[in-house]
Amino acid sequence: MTLLRHLAAAVVLGLILVLLTIRLDPFRDYQIAEIACYVIAVAGLTALVGWSGQISLGHGAFMAIGAYSAALLQLHWHWPLYVVLLASTVITAASGAVVGVAAARLRGPYLAGATLLLAVALPSLALSDNNLFGGDQGLTVVANTPAFLGASFPLTRWQAWLTCGCALIILVLLANLARSRVGRSWRAAGDDEVAAALAGLNVARLRVLAFVVSAACAGLAGVLLAVTTSIVSPGAFTLTLSVALLTGAVLGGLGSLAGAVWGSLVLVLVPTYVTDVATSHGLSSSAGSNIPVVAYGVVLVVVMLLFPNGIQGGLVRLYRLAAPRVPAPHWRGRAQPESGAPVSPGPAKPPRASASEHSASEHQEEGSI
Amino acid sequence: MNRSHRVGLPAVAAVAAAALVLSACGSSGGSSSGSKSSALTASAPGITATTITIGSHQPLTGVAAPGYDEIAPASNAYFDYVNAHGGVDGRKIVYKYLNDQYNPTDTVSVVKQLVLQDNVYAIFNGLGTPTHLAVAPFLNQEKVPDVFVASGCECWNAPSTWPETFGWQLDYVREGKILGSYIKQHFAGQKIGYFYQDDEFGKDGVKGLDMEIPKADVVSRQSYDPTNINVGPQVAALKAAGAKVVVSFTVPAFTALLKLNSLKLGFSPTYVVSDVGADPITLAGLLEAYAKQGGAKVSGNALTQGIITDGYLPTLGDTGNSWIALFKKIHDTYIPKLPFDGNVLYGEAVAYTFVQAMLKAGRNPTREDLVKAIQAGLPQGPAVAPYAYSASVHSGMTGAYIGIIKNGVIVQEGPVLTTTTSATSPVSTYTGSAPAAPASGLP
């Protein structure tokens, strides 16, 4: 049932996106592709941070692993695009497993520190061997429009279709995972590790698995970003990207996949929109070029003040205010971040209330299986 | 029970779609209609009866921004001056330069925005080798003129693969040859060390140097990675090899680091520094700032004293030069807050060249007309040597003079030298004379 519902939602969303990409100009299609890449990465991070309760400041590095794997596979072995996508995702998942094994032993700030190291060190590695990785210039990734779409089919529209298709697949998979035994166990371990262990869950294995899933998403996002921009270079995968991904997850609403979409929209659209406004109002370049960063900060502060649970949390709250007869949310609903994962910005409601909701619905869910 | 869930995805989809459509509508109302009485037409994308819109990618923030972020405002100042004096055939130039933070991935985004959304007529003076290499294939595929790239990479001269792309400044191979020939003449038989950036910039420079300097004289070749500021080991190696002359193809920050590290090791060779890394004003500021961070106090001008470099535009200190006077006047009127340094001079000079090319392209030019106009050759303008532009050559300036930094200004040393990028062609003295700037300031 759940699977069908998710698939139906994905198909509807997919149709809307197809219509949208046909209506909009090529640059908007390019932006949609960019947004879809971010959605994949942020959704993966949501699984890790929002559900399994771990943190990663190093997801930009996983994107780099995926992107560089793809470029190298394509350059040296000339694999077709779809195989490259799959293979790079698997490679990144494997690297996620390695990091996950180390991460499973670390908590809170120590885990943040370790993943931070990854974000800082890995892009420099790309500069270590200029013949292999192409140095600052990086490597090119070729992704032409497939022949069956015709020669005149716009490249950016095809890129938007490819990335949005992947993003929808990932969202459906993650949404199902969240409702599966694994998803429930992640939440249990994320909320209270000791209780989860006492209940018989293998917490360490769950934590590694979360890293694998999350890294695979980041890897796929990295490949698709490389395909969209047709280039892989160290400059694209800085610490700023890793932090931006986490910001996107928190802004959108930690723990919610819809939140990942909101977060990605903010990450991509706000800087371009603000730059446009700044330049059209004739701001001096030194001020204008710093405005996007300021806007980003302002959006972050405002969202966190008004909606501590992110944009999606805020929308759900507004919706509930407008329609007060909606029953208390099921735990699968968007109230999840309120249960206070370790890094969430703090519950708006007393944690106990949401915890009781949580356990009550948990029982229902078990009963329904 | 599941109602809150059902609100989820479709609602997100609908609102997201609405947001995109709205923001698309918000930004697509740009094109204005021309007046009927004029013969000026919207002859190409980015050209209306009243405006010519061009775009660029520039590092306005980030590591490459100090100094280089003055270039686009300086170009814009020159365009403002032209616009205030009748424009180009009556059209005003609108220059939209976006920040790519010197990050190739950002470059792709901003250039796609400029071409696909803002519909610019041409990309002008996109800054940086790694950044611009990321977009040159795209611009050529879209047939967008890609003129006067702000980088001396030899790679822009590829008319068969990239027919739309044109270099402007003296390329690094020619520059290496000119510096190399000076070293060969003045430091014959001395031990020479190389210090260069490990990318196209440094490698092209070394390629040129090697065409002139005998291999046996080069005792050490050290490269650096621009993201790692620890160049102590390389400087120590140069010292250990006994180099008496250090030739440096570096950006300003690394020229300063080379100098300070040498000072620390008591190593005092003669420095020969590429033009991009030798602007005395930028260098002196960096030297003082870095020394201060390390708890020392140095005089920037004392440390830059005697550095040998080259120049392809008139020297800033030559106030009697008509070009310097013109560009100083425009600087003082439009961008008085910026220092009048090498970057500002560069930005104004390259803008002048663009106006020259636009005037040659005709009254109602297509994109192809601009490419053809440049291929037919451009008059010399502010450059000290002629341009090489032709149908088969897309690189710009062909020569430079040797200069020595004295008391914080570059002083020309000897005549203007010209050469080609071929290993067999000699470096020869330019016998022509540089034209004076037009009194109107317009080409």
C-alpha cells in the first residue's frame, strides 16, 4: 500500500516536472537539474541526521568521490552513462561503509570532527596527482542527449529529466526505507541508543548502514552534478558545500523528505534570485557579490526563529492551524523532527509529548503489520 | 490517519512548481523594443536598438578576488565613459559580470545563466584558466562570441576547435620566451631556478622559458599548488641548488610568499617574475600583510625593489603616456575609490579593445560579425605591441617590454620585444611605434 502510494506520488510529481521543463527556458531547466542533485544529497543526509541521529559535515566529500569516480570511469573505460551512474554510486556507498565503521564509534562533536576532516582533506587529495585528477581544472564529464530524443532536444531539458528521474527514484526508495523495519530501527537508535540496544537492535550495524545509504545518495548526487555541469573540479566540493547540504536539511525540516526538497530549492534559488535583484538595483560589485551570503544567513535565521522545525515543519503547523480538526499526526507524518534528534535545533513542543506520540503510533504501526 | 502525509509530496510539488514559474516570470521581462525611427535593429541576441548586453564571470569573492575583483569594475567604468559619450553606434553597453569565486563549477552555472537566461551577446573577459576552460566548449557549442579571455593560456588560440574564443593579453609562452631571452643575455652561464604554479599558467610559462634558456643552466625546477601556502621546501631546494636567478611564474600571493621565505632563509637571488604576479602595488600590500601575520614588519617597496618583470601595457608610472592619462581620468571620474593599479589599467584597456571590436563589427552586428571583425585584425590600441588576430590565430598581444621595479613602480628597461609561440622563432625588437590615445577617449 505504502509503496503504491509513494509510486503514485512520484509519478504525479514526475509528470508535473516534465511539463514544467518543457514550459520553462533552458536555464530554468538547468536550475531544476541542479535542484534535483541537491535534493538527492540532502535527502540522503536527512536519512543520516534526521533518522539515524548521526551527523556528517563531510557529505561534500562523498559527492566528490562519486563525481570523480564517474569522470575517471568515463574517461578511461568509456562506460555508458547509466553504468557509470550505478558504478559510482556503489563506489561511494563502499567508501561510506568505511567511514561508517569509524563513525559508528564516535558520537556528537567527535563524529562532526571526523567527518569535517573528510570534507577538508578529500578535495586536496584531488590536487595530489594532476595527471590523474586534472588539478584545479578537474576533469570533464560528457553527457550528450541520447539519440532517441532527437538531435534538436535541448541538453538542459534532458539533464533535468535525468536528474529529476533519479531524485524521484531516490525519494521513493528512502520514503519506503523510512517506513520499513530499518527506518524504524534507525529512529529508535537515533532517539535513544541504550533503549534501542536493550530492545535487541544492533545499533552499530544500523549506524554503519545509515552511512552507507547516505553516502550512496551523496555519490549519486555528485555524479549527476558532474553530468549537469559537465565538469568535476576540487573547487566544487569544498567544506562550504558540505555545510550547505546540512543547512539545506535543517532549513527544509530535519527528518522529512519534503523538507529536503524545500531545503534544496532555497540552496539553489535564493543566491541567483538575490544576485539578480542586487545587480538590477545597481549595487556596487563588492557589496552585491556578498549579498547572497547575507541573504542565505537571513533566511536561515528567520526560518529557525519562525519555524524551529524547518520549512516543512512550519508548513505542517500552519496547515494544522488552518484546519484544526486534523487529528494529531501519525509518527510517519512531518512531526518527526520534533522528537529531537541530537542535532535538531530544539523541539518546539515538550519532548515528552512527542515521545509519547511516537511510542503510541509505533504500536499502531506494529499492529498493522 | 494519513491525512497529514497526503498533504506532503503533491503539495510540495505544486508549490515548488509555482515557485519556479513565478521566479521565471519575474526575470524574463528584459527585452525592450527599439524606436522605429532609428535604423538600429535587434540584430543579434543581446543587442537591441538601444543596448548591447555582454556578460562575464569574475572572482568577486574568494581566494582570487584580491586585486582581480577590480578588473570588471574598471571595464565597466570604461563602458560607462563610452555610454556617456554616445555609446557604440548609439547603443549603450550593459556589462553584467557575475561572481564565480574562481570555482569552475560556479563558472558553469553563471555562464549558463548569462547565455541561456540573460541572452548576452558575448562573454567578455571571463577570468581565469581553470574557470574559463570549463565553459569554453559550451560557449563554442552555443556559438556565443567568447572574447578577450582574462588569462594568458595558450589554449585560447584554437580557432579550429574553438572558433568563438579569443585571447587578449600576452600569452604565457610568449612571455616566458621574452623573459627567457632577457635572462639568457644578462645572466649568461649563471645558475637559474624556476618557481612556477603547477597548472597551465605555470607550465606554459616554463615552456616559453625553456625555448630560450639553455637546459644546462637550469639547476632546479620547483612548482607549487595554489591551495598550499607552505612553499618553504621549494625555496630551500632553490637555495640548496645554488640558484642565482629565480624565475617565478606565480600569482601575487605566491610571489610574496617566495620573497618572504627567501628572506627567512637568507637567500637573495635576482627575481624575475611574470607580469601577473608582479604588480608592485598589490605585491607591496601582500608582503606587508603577510609579514605582519608572522609578527614581522617589512617595507613592501623595499622588498620589491629590483624585481625584473615584463609589461604589455604602458607602465603606470609613465604619466606622460596618453593612454595612462586617459585611463587615469576615467578612473578618477567613475571608480575613484579603487587604487589606480595594474588591475584597473588592465580592465579599462581590455574594455577599450572590446569597443574597438564592436565598432568594426558593424552598425547592426550579428554574433558572427564580431568574430569576423576580430579575425580581420584589430588596431593596436593601448597595447605596446600589435595583436596577432587573424582567421588562423586567436591569440592577442605579441610582445612586451622588460621592466624593473624601482621604488614601487615598474620602470621600462629597453625596447618592446615581440615573438611568436613557436620554439624556432626568435625574440626580436619591435620597430613600430605605439599609437597615442585618441583625444576623445573613444576608438
